Amino acid sequence: MSNQTSYKKSGVDIDAGDRAVELIKEKARETFVNYPGKVLSGIGGFSGVVELKDGRVMGLSTDGVGTKLVLAISMDKHDTVGIDLVAMCVNDLIVAGIWPAIFLDYIVQGKQIPERTQSIVEGIIKGCNLAECALLGGEMAEMPGMYREDDYDLAGFAVGFTDSKDNLILGKNIKSGMKVFGLPSSGVHSNGYSLVRKVFGISLTDKESTKKLNTYYPELEKTLGEELLEPTTIYVKAIKELVSKYNIAGLVHITGGGIIENPPRILPGGLSINIKKGSWPILPIFRLIQEKGQISLNEMLRTFNCGIGLVVISEDDIKEGILIGEVVAGDKNVILKD
């Protein structure tokens, strides 16, 4: 339907982002010769992975919170976005079988408001405790003229380690016939908020529109703002437990691109994933977004996690997960099945 809302119409073009990666990754690979050890990952993965001289492996990941911050600023509630910041970085590390160890942050504001900074950093500290890593510092910047006084942005950087490259989970052992499981998300997490704001008509430049965040929805059992600021799940402890109990062939963090775009990032050539529609509970917030925005199911699954925050691929039965599909022969894509 031509009047359906999409992520692209909200200002975010996933295809353009994919093309940008393609344009830069070959040139970026040329810099790998500058690293004295072995680079184990390429551009476009969830994290960067290198082998150290003693055989240990180090992973590195950087990310932000995105336009979820618009809602935090509108509601003047800043104590959860730090958890999101840590989550977006460490979840990208653990899907490679790397355990987070160190975190750094970057906080840029139009005007330094110490009490707000304290609230943000307290969230980062809580996130680091959930991720079992140390916050070693970071950088704070004040940029009047570039940011309005109430505006700020966050970036995070995580470093992690594993004892050997044999412990890595990079998808190379995925085979046809393996089962695909999902671990539940806590909500929208930290992707798709440009589309969310378009659907609900929320803008920082229109203060009246931000009052919609105070609307109580019975199906959510809370206000819209409370639901949308629900922090991203940090899966570190859960994945450590799974790795100790099962043979895990692949892990996927469901971020921008949703459950359609992310799994192919780890699939070997000649394989695809069949995902069974309706095999997991779609959280009420996603049903609300879909109905209010007249968004197709395919666009929802290409933009949001829709209730699955992390995917696990294994030949074992992962009792802690929800069986949502299987690996099949194919062209490195996700196929939705009824």
C-alpha cells in the first residue's frame, strides 16, 4: 500500500547504509596490514576481532543510542539511556563469543548540565555491572552552536577478550538443518526510533507533540514514553550460560535491519534461514506501532526486533530460547514462512 509508513519515509534508508558499507570496506581492509597480528573479522560484522601475539583474541565494538535520545530529552529522563549505550556495544561483542571487559563513553552536550550527566553516567555504570565489564573513563564535550542547550548525544566503545580463536562464534560452523532460536527482547531496544517518532508524531521542535509520550495505553499497561524508554536487554550473562551448556554455531544481535537483515551477516555461503511467522509472541508495543503506522509485516521485521533481541543457532535444543526457524540451503537471506 502506498500510504504505508516505512523506515525510509521516516528518514532512515537501510539500503543506503548497506551501500555505504560496500563503498568503504575494501579501502578499509587495506589498513589491516598496519596491525602486527592477525585480523579475524571484516568490515560489516557486529564487532572487530583480532588475534593477539599470545594467542588470545580481542574484540572491539562501538555504537550509540540513536534517536531514542529524543524521547529521553523530551521526557527529561536520562537514567536508562546509559544502559542502552552499554547494551548496544556489548551485545555486539558477545555474539562473537567475546566477553566484555572494558567500556568507555563519549558524552557530547549543547550545555553541560552536571546533574543530567550524573544521571546518564549512573545508567552507564548500571549497564557495565549487568555486562560484567569495567567503566574506565571516556570523554565529555560541550558543543554550543552545534547542539541546542537541551540536546546531547552518546557513543560507547567496548573491548572484550577470549582465550583463543577456537572460542569464537563467527558463524563458520553453521550448517543446513540447524535450529534457530530467539531470546526475547525487552521492547523496542535502541533501533527504529525515527520510524516510531514518525508513527506517533513526536518532534523535539514541537513541544505539544511530546505530550503524546504521557498517553497511557491499556495494552502496554504504562504510558507510551515509559514503554519506549524501556532499556535494551544486556545478554552477556545469558549467553555465557548458554555457551557453557550447548554447542552454539551462531549468534545474532537483532539491531537496525531487524530479524530480516541481521542473521545473513553471519551465514556461510549457500545457506539461508527460514523464519516461521507467528512462532514467538509479538510484544504489544510492536502491534501498536504496526497498526497506527499501517506498516507491513515485512517492514516491521526489517526495522524492529519485534520481540526477538538475539538469535541463537545450534543443533542442540536451546531450552532457554524460542524455536523460530531453521537453517536451509539458500542465498544468505531470511525467508519468512507461514
